Amino acid sequence: MKQMFRPLLLVSFLATHAALAAQPLALHVVASTVAEPLVLRVRSIDESREIAWPHAADIRWLFVRVSGTQENRDSNELGNVDTDGARRVMPGAAGTALVGVDLHTTLEEWSAAEANAFAAKCRLDAVCLNKPISVRHSVSAASIVPIAPSPADPQQPRNNQAATSKSGQSAEIRPLMDPTLISGGDLAVRVYVGGEAVAGAQVRAIHASSGHIQTAQADSKGIAIFNVDLPGDWRIDFHTLVSLGEVWQATSSTLTFLAKGSNISAEAGTEVKP
């Protein structure tokens, strides 16, 4: 289904396990021209390896936004994963595309150790639990990729509005400029949960091939700033954990992109064919 939209969008994703803490994942996208499908894979961040896609029933929606249009697919429209383990979707137009996926919120049982480990990711030093907790976990993922025009129409105009648009996902990381155009320099991002900016969130930026990590605390407007000082794949992530009484609410978000200066994907993020 294609529809016109007002600029908005972004974010990322974790797979969940019953009674276990969620494991972070990155959305990995191979992109070429508008005439070829995007190849979507998911990877384990911790072990830098490809893993299986979640079952279609666990996916709330998958979307591709580019050049004023958006294609949405819910769990009933996803179809099967291809034999090589990837999902494929057509980009629809040339320009900077935002590709994202949201999982259904799950109710999980976390041990005290798992909850405290997750709280440490959020830099919640005041949280120290000594018993299991019930957690509603909302997870999402996104990747920003450039889509080249068709060879048959090399002058096709490109649009990069999708890169800085707000998604409305459960949790999202919205760059305030197109990160695929940066070749050394600062990148400001704003983090959201439920559409609201998260002041004070602990946000990380990781350069995939070098393992270099930068951390920043979001300001009162939910904005964190990083220096994209190396070419290649980058991942930005953040997590939140809030007590709602008997049940806790956890969110996890990851955004991947390829900084200028490289067309070969490293461990996570995007890959653009030469």
C-alpha cells in the first residue's frame, strides 16, 4: 500500500524472548538503484552475525519511506522470508530512504539480573532490583539508505526528506540532518518514546568496523550530538526502562546508516552496491 505523507520518521529494534532480556539487533539494508529491490537482513549487535528474521506474526509493521511516498506492510502482508534469509521490498523512488520495522509489544518476565543489566544500558544508576519483574517491551529498528536513480533515467530527481522525518514508531532516533551526507562532522539526533522527546536519555553512537563508541546524554529537548568522524557503518541506540507500578515499560531503539567515504558495509547498518 502506497500513500502520500507529511514528513516524519525513524528508529530501530530488538528481538524478545519469553522470560529473557531482549537482545539488540541492527537492520542491515543492501541498496542499489530504484529499479532493484532493497535486501533487508537483521544482525546481532553483540556477536556481529546475521540472525533469522522474527516471525511475521511478531512484526507489527515494516515500512519504506522515500521521496514523498511510503509503503507499509503489516504482518499479514509481509509474505515469506526468501531462501537466503532476507526480506525484499522495492524502494519506489530514488532518494534517501528510511526503512524501518516495529515489533509487537511483548510482555516478558525478567530476572533481577536481566533487569539490572538493562537498566545499566539506560544509565539508571538508581535502579537496583532484587526480584524478577514483568516488562512490556516495545522494540523498533530503522536504517537510512541512499537509493540511486534508475540507469534508464539517471536524471530522476532525488529527495532526502525521509532521513529527517519523524516516524511515530514506539521508540525512534531522528537525525536532524541526513547522516548519509556527512563526511566528518557533527550529527545531532533527537530521541523519542511514544512520540515524545526523552530528556536525559543515554544515547550511544558506535562505528561498526573500529568499535569506537561515543556516548551522550540527551538534553532537555531530547537532542544528543555525536561526531561522525569515520566513514562506513554507524549505529545509534538508546534504551529506556520506567516503572508503571506492577509492570515496567522498556523500549529499545537502533538506527543504522552509512557515512560517506565507503560503499562497503561493515558489521551493521547499510550497504550500497558500487
